[in-house]
Amino acid sequence: MDNQTLAGLLAATPAADLKIIELAAELTLPGAGLDLDAAAARQADVELACAQAQDYAAATRRLLEAMRWQLRPRRS
């Protein structure tokens, strides 16, 4: 893998502005449980936030594997 590929993976990794974090804070009850009724009412938002988080995880996983490959010990 060359540096161009690594740079492309880095550029393809979305910013870490994950809606799931904000949404989880909004849907958390004072006792730290999840407000299931509120979550059900916002099902579309929950699904979108979950999809965004999964996309982010996949992109960062690809970047991590590429970096590990680049940093692997080389045999002479």
C-alpha cells in the first residue's frame, strides 16, 4: 500500500461529528436509562444516527488496518 492510498483512506474517513452521541444524550433519562418511548418516537433519527456511526466505524477500521499494514515490521 502506498502513501496515496493511505491519504485517500484518511480523506474518506468522515469527521467524528457523530449524531449518535448527541442523540444518546437527548434520550437518556435522569437515572441513566434510555427513554424507550422517546427513542421509538424518533426511530428515523435513531436509524440514521446508527447508520452514520457504522459508516464511521467501517471507515476508521479500514484506515487502522492500512496504517497497521504500513507500520508492520519489514523483513530484510
